[in-house]
Amino acid sequence: MQFALLIYESPEAFATRKKDENDLYTGAWRAYYKALVEAGVYVGGDPLEVPETATTLRVSEGKRRVQDGPYADTKEQLGGFVVLELPSLDVALDWAARCPTASSGAVEVRPLAPETKRRVSE
Amino acid sequence: MSGSDQEDVHRTVERVARESYGRLVAYLSSHTRDVAGAEDALSEALIAALKTWPRGGLPRNPEAWLLTTARRSLIDFMRHQRVVLASEPTLLLLKENSTEATLATQFPDERLKLLFVCAHPAIDLAMHTPLMLQTVLGLDAARIAGAFLIPPKTMGQRLVRAKTKIRDGGIRFEVPQDRELPERLGAVLEAIYAAFGIGWDDVAGTDQRGRDLAEEAIWLARVLLQLMPDEAEVHGLLALMLHCEARRAARRGPKGQYVPLSQQDPNQWSLPLMEEAERHLDEAARHGRSGRFQLEAAIQSVHAERARSGRIEWAAIVRFYEQLVRISPTLGTYTGHAAAVAEASGPNAGLAVLDAIESGLANGYQPYWAVRAHLLQRLGKRPEAMDAYDRAVGLAEDRAVREFLLQKRG
């Protein structure tokens, strides 16, 4: 089954994106990505641009409301996601614990919902 | 009643709960085999204590008070369940014992039986340690779940299932007899050591998961030793854990960075803990039966010797690992052996030991890759070393270890 690891990063972690590639956090992610690929569990994923680049839209009672910034106003913000093919939640949590962001931000583990996808796509 | 008295009562309840929890649960469940029922009854008694003790003052024997109260609610519960027929003898037993006269004196310590029940072969191996932590030490499912990286709800359900199996599966509360004893004791020791956390003694890697349970594990080993003072391996296990625990302060630098064992400052090691460990190792040796935990403790003892001699006797460590590989051929043992061989006879010899491990087996084992990377680096094989470091970093859970490996990788 497939799990998404939703990567919630601290402002400090987002800031490392401007640093050079030898930065420890970036190096740790490079190694983590490699470990996922070599273990044959990596399905896909992508980092997201920094939260300041987000624009959030809502339509209520016919009115469009557009807001600068991300949907949730929290210290840690969604910074990217990884989709993994794994046998169980136990194994997913093992991989989440190895994620470099787990020790500075948070990693949310969620199963993908193929049933729901089928209902909307067929 | 003043605020500080209230605090006193809270502290007393906490202390009694901490010291007596396992004894009370073990005693109550040894009659009924119903561990969950005993825990519920005891937690009701603890709540009652928090309510009544501030008003009426502390009872003379708080433990006996808790036992009487827990026993009463257990009897009420059984009556309520109308399981009278089946449990009539148990009810009688509980009632007969519940006179104040009995309580003024000691009640038997059944924790040893409870430990053997928790590590019974009929119980899922993965649940041995969580069960012990909960029933003997009273840790809650959420805390245990964190240590084992399991969702709290799932851990709660697995604990309930295991306790149901104890109650309904005919698992007897008894200390196994001679022929069975070594294997059954082995399971108890393994479960306690699992709580201590793997990787305390490893070479360049570590797994943090079990770390905050280290003290609980030492407590469990002390309980076990009190109940089985003549078992060499119990002394061995305690010696091993004390040696590792002695180094807690030295394992991190001033900025929280990881410090490998060979670079730790021995002045930061706890001398009293090391001495206590050595006493247990001596005591174990007197029984003349070697074993896995004694060998592991002996390896740690050689490392501890550096505090006095300033050097590490790698040849002695290699000899202990050779014996250890024979009786406990785990990935951790092989990896430790390889690292020791490399120190004693050079990186090529160490790599040869690593290469003998079946390929694929070590794919997800971080210390293997950390040692491999280190040895390749020493041989000047830079691309291969960097690749192995990446594997180790990608598998590391602890930030300090990750950064240590990344810095070595360069």
C-alpha cells in the first residue's frame, strides 16, 4: 500500500534552501532520498516552494476570497511530500523516523486513498 | 488541608505507585490471571487514594491500603460480571486474604511470575517488552508507543490483546522449572534489554528509540536480580546496562553533537556506575556459566578500562566478539566484531568480516554502513566510502548521528 509522508518544516529548515549544497540538512535529505530509492520504496514526491509563495483561495456565497500565504497559520509549514510503497504503517513510521525533518519539524504519515480516487476518476 | 500537604499526598501516591505498582498488579493478577482487571482495580485504588488521603491522612501502610481497596473493587467487578460460578474459588481466595491482619504483614512478591508471563512463548515476541513496561512498571501505552514507534492507539490495542491472551489462553503464573528455565529466562532478559535500547554500545551509529527507557530497563533488571540473585546472566545484563549508562553524559558534546565511544572523555563517565557494573560482572563469573550478556558486558568492561590505562585492548575485545558470534550471531554482533577486528588488525581485515555477512541482510542496518564507510575511508577508497556514508546517513534516526556521519563523509 502507499503512504504519503507530509513534511512539515520549521522556518529554519526552509531557510537552508538558500544555503549551499554542503549544508547538513540538505546533505541529510540527499542521503535519505538515496536510501528510499535504494530500498525500492520510493514512488514519487516533490518539495514545495517556501510558504510565503503560497496563495490561498476560497469561494463562499459566490464571493472569491484570495489570501496571501498558506492555508494553515502554523509555525511549521508543509514543505513537501514523499509517496512510498510499503507493507504497513509500522514500516512507514520507521521511514518517517529516519526523515531528516522529523528531528526539526514534523512528518505526518497518511495512507493514500485509492478507493476515493477510483470514485472520482471513473 | 494546605497546598503543600496536598503535594505531599500526591508525591506519596506517586512514590507508592512507582515502587508498588508491579508488586500489586502481580499479586492481584496471579490469582485471577486477569492482568487488565488487576490494573483497572489498582488505578481505581490510586484515584481513591488521591481523594481520601488528603482528608484522612496517610495510612500507616499505604501499599496495604491500596491492595485492600484494589481487591475490593476487583471483587465488586467480578460479582458484577456474574462470573460467580467460574470464579468462586478466586473470590474466596481474594476474600480470605483480605483481612487487615494479612495486610499488616508482607504479601508475596509475584513479580517474577509476572515477568515470565510477559515473556511467555505464547505471547507475540514484539509485545514482551511493552507488556513488562506496562504491567510491572505501570508506564502508559502512549509512552511505550513512542519508544517503539507505534501509533498509541495501536499499542493500546495490542496490549489489550496480549492481556486477553494471558487471561484466556491458559498461561500459568509460575516460574519455569529447571529444564525450561534457561530459554524462558533468556526471553525475559531479551525483553528487558530491548527496553534499554539497541545501539548504546555500537561503533559509529546509534538508535535513539529506546533511549528514554534506559532507566526503566535498569529498574527491571534490578527487580529481576532481587528475585533471581544466582543467575549469572542476570548479573551480566545488569553489568552491561550499567556500563553503557555510565557513559550517558559523555555521549554528547557541549553542542549536543555525537561523540563515539572511542573519543569520549573517560572523566565524564560515572565511576560509581562502572564500579557497580564490575561487581556484577565478577559476581556473574563466580557462577562459572558464560553467556551472551556477560560477554557483551565484558566488551564494555574492556572499554571502561581505558579510564585507567588510557588505551583500549582491542585484542581482548576481538576475543570476546569471537565467542559472542558463536552464541549470538546477530547483525549487531557481526558489525561489532568487524569494527574490533579492524582496530586490532587493520581495515582490510575488518572489511573481510563485513563482507562475510550475507548480502542484502544488512541493507537497512545503519551501523553496518557506518562501519563500512569508516573502513573504506581509512583505505582511501573515497567514492565507495562516500556511498556507504550516504547509506548510513539515510538510515540514521538521530540528528546528532546524522550530522556526525555527514561531517566524516566530507
